[in-house]
Amino acid sequence: MKINNVDFDLVTKDAIKAAKEVVTEEWDQLSDIVENIGKSIVSDVEFIAKKKVTGEFDESDAIIFMEDQKTVARMRLRSIAIVTLKSAERIWNVIIEVFNSAINKAIGWTILT
């Protein structure tokens, strides 16, 4: 999927690769949830882009929305028994690091910090 010339299929692949490098031993148990989180982020970006175009979201609304989504992603990671709080945070941080500039470029706002 492309949003404003940003190829989020490639971004998702890069984020999954980055997460795999952080979680080497338990990857078989985590790969599906990490991939699902990546797809969810893309869906969230698409939603924000639509809300921006219609004027329903401003930058503050988008920031709040993504903060909520970060919480959801962390909880989803921690629902896997082998994932500690520290591991969930490391996984989330590498995923969002890959997505961060792509999202900000696609939306035109700085919504992730």
C-alpha cells in the first residue's frame, strides 16, 4: 500500500526484519504478532490520512490516536507469555523506529516521537 508515495509494504518488511534482529531466539513464537502489528500500523496510517483529508483530524488528534495505538501494540506483544515488559518495549521501539519517518512523510505531520 502506498500513501503519498510512501510504500508501506516495504516499510512493514523492514520493520519485521528489525524486530527479528532484536528477538532472535523466540522469533517463531512472535513473528505472526509482529507482522500483525505492522499491518495494523499501516491501517492506522491510512485511517489518519483519510481523517486528515476530511478535516476530522488535526495533528493533535493524530498524535493522540497513535499514542493509543502504541499502548494497544505493547499490550498485544505482552500477551505472548515469553515476552517480558522490557522485551515488548524493545520490539515496539524497533518497529516504530522504522515506521516513524515513513508515517510522518506520508501524513505530513510529526505524529510519532
